[in-house]
Amino acid sequence: MVILIVLGLPLLGALLLALFGPHRYAAELNIGISFASLIAVVFLVLRVLRHGPMLVLHDQFFVDSFNVFLVALTAFVGFTTALFSRPYMRIEEQRGHLNAARLRLYHSMYQVFMAAMFLALLTNNMGLLWVAMEAATLSTVLLVSLYRTRASLEAAWKYFILCGVGIAQALFGTILLYLAAEHVLGHEGMTALLWTHLNAVKGQLEPRVLGLAFVFLLVGYGTKVGLVPLHNWLPDAHAEGPTPVSAVLSGLLLNVALYAVIRCKILVEGSIGSYLPGRMLMGFGLLSAVLGAFFLWRQRDIKRLFGYSSIEHMGIITFAFGLGGPIANFAALLHMTVHSLTKSSIFFTAGHASQTADTQQMDGIRGLVSISPTVGWGLMLGSLAILGMPPFGVFASEFLILTTAMREHPWTTPFLLIALGVAFAAIFRKVQPMVFGESDAPPLPHSPALVPVFIHLAIVLMLGVYIPFVLAEWYRAAALLIGG
């Protein structure tokens, strides 16, 4: 019942916001629905803690140690982003960038996107997982094109075409997965695509078919993750869409797409009895981390800069999952958490900074500390956190990943160190003058929503010093599940 409430609240919210979108309290309604979803997720988490993994509705939906913390993270970031978007979108409306109809579209599609994320995480059906990812694509295409400028329409079209091609590859991989399952679970009909059923018999599945399926699934869902060379849509979508959309794309969508890849990896490794899927993830992850870091030097747009930073960090997480083992998987899960919280907080401050300077070009953003100290310090602290400065949680997760790589695959360590060093130099070089330079820009007409920024950063700081017992147990159980 709780799962149905978690899935139903955003859909109900999308309907209400589509009907009452132009209302003056639409932003507050969006916040209220997001908060209600967060409360429902808290009850879901408590139930899982008490009773363990559960299956509902004829095994169509399930919750285990892997997806339960991702559901909680998605609900939390979704709520804080809704809080941030209230003053941000009002400033955009006052400046003539948006009108009532587009705000109606934004609020309703925001909740459709959240519903798609919850569905992708909670479904037990690999076919329904594909449908949820496609729904997330379609809703975010509309959000990226919200400004209706030539650049935003081009970015949305590029996003739609590239992710559409990618999701088609994932569909073919899902069909191959069903083909492999049919010989073992054919008597179950379409329930042969249920992940728990497949996981129970993965040792009996045809390894050659499943290995081929993983190639298509990795390419398909890897496009949504933003892995190089499948990443071209991501910087444009981040730069041209509204900043709240950039926050949920980086903080939520990339995680959920990688979740789909890891679910497939568990099945394939158990079937073929080989570490080949892990090696493929390591290869894509290293390539993404290194090239994403070098691309940072060429950026002039603040949101494109942190878009490429997301490519780098998703590469690091993918590499860690490819390493496998309890420590690497634990570190990858921790890095997913701290990256989502840190990167969304950075986009919050970047959005306010670009509104203050009336430009996203970093050369035009100067002296944030003197104009709005909270925005300036929020951007600086967020940048230091994402660069892995101690004692933030990103340092802890990257340290675990580096030490595991040094022990198990020493040849990868120089590539990781180069990526981290180049990214540190590039981002710090560009952020420092934006924060501490001189500017005479006027303050924002509304007080910026910076409570979510410092809540996120406080959690990231805490996770670098102390991981609560419950969260640590989630990570350990999920790491063991991913490792088979």
C-alpha cells in the first residue's frame, strides 16, 4: 500500500498542477506534493527497516536494500529542488523568460518526472523499468525546452534524439533478456521479466544471449547516465533548461539510469560467470572520468561546467561499480549519495548566481560574496565539496575508490589521479573569480532559497566524518547484493 502511495502522489500532483498550474499558489502546491511524497517514502523506509525486502502486487513492485536508499534520496532531492524552484521560477517569470502556461507545464512535468523516477526504482519488471525511463526522457525533454529559445529547443531536440536512440538500444537488450529467460521461465509469461525471478535462476540463463543483451542495455541506459562517448546531450540539456531541471537531471536521473545498468550487471555476471560486465563498466567509467575532467577547461557557461563535472563523477561511480567487491560497491553507493546532494546544491547556487549577473557566462559573474554572501559561499563550499576536499563526503568515497583501485588494478590509479587533479584545477580556477571578484550588480528581487543548499552541504559534510549506522547498513547490504 505504501508503494502505491509513493507512486500515486506525484501522478495526482501532476494532474492537479496541470489543472491549476497558473494559480498563484502553484509553486506551493508543487512543494506540498513533493513533501507528501517524501513523508510517504519515510514510511516506506521504516517498513523496510522493520520487515526487510518486500514484494507487492503479484511481485510487480519490490523494495530491497539497493533501491530503498535511492528512493529516499530521490524524494529528498525532489523536495529540496521544489523549494528552490519557487523563488527561482518567480524571478524568471518577472523577467519575462516564462509565462503562466509554461509555468503550468513546468510544475506538472516536474511531478511526472518524479513519478517516472519512483516507478523506475520500485518496479520489479525490467520491461516496466524501460517504460519508466522513456517517460522520464519525454518529461525532461519538455522541461529542457521550457524557455522556447532557439538554443533550448536545439538542446531538447538533441536530448530527445540521442536518448531516444539510446533507449531503443535498451529496449532491444530487454527483448534479448526476455529471450534468454523464456527457456527457463517461459511458463510464467510476461512475469519472466521480473527481476527477482530472473535473479533466482540467473545461473540457468543462456550466457551468450545474456552477454549480448548487456551490451545493448549498457549502451542504452549508459546514454542516460552520460557516459563518454554517449554524453553529448548532457551539457546542452544542463545549460539550456531551467536550473531546477539541471539539479534533478544531475542529482536524480543519472543515478536512476545507472541503477538500471547495475541491476542488469547483477544478472549477467551471475549468468556468464565472468567479470566481463565489470570490466566494461571500468572502461566506460575511466574514459568518462578522464575526458569529462579535460572538457572542464573549455567551458565558459557555468551550468555546462558543472554538467561536465557530472560526467566525470558518474564515470568515477561507474568505474567503482565495475571494480566490484564490497568496498568498491560501498564507495560507489556513498559517492552516488554525496554527488547527488552536492551537485544539486551547486546548481541551486549557480542558478541564483546567473540570475544575479543576468548571464550564465562565467566571465560575467563576479563578486558573489559582496553581492550575496550566502550565494557566494554556497557556491565555493559546494565546489570544494565536489572537488573532494576533506572533510566532505566526496573525499571519503573517492579515497575508498582510489585505494581499492590501487590494490586490485594498480594500472587504473594514474588515470583516476589525472582526472581528479585536472578537474580540481579547472573548477577551482573558474569558480574563485566568480566568488571573490569585484561586481556592482544589484541584488535579486526575491530572497534566494539557500536553505536547501546548506542542508545538502551539511549532510555531505556529516557523511565525510560520520555515516549513521542505519545508512551504513544499507550501503553494506546493497554492496553485498550488487556483488552477488
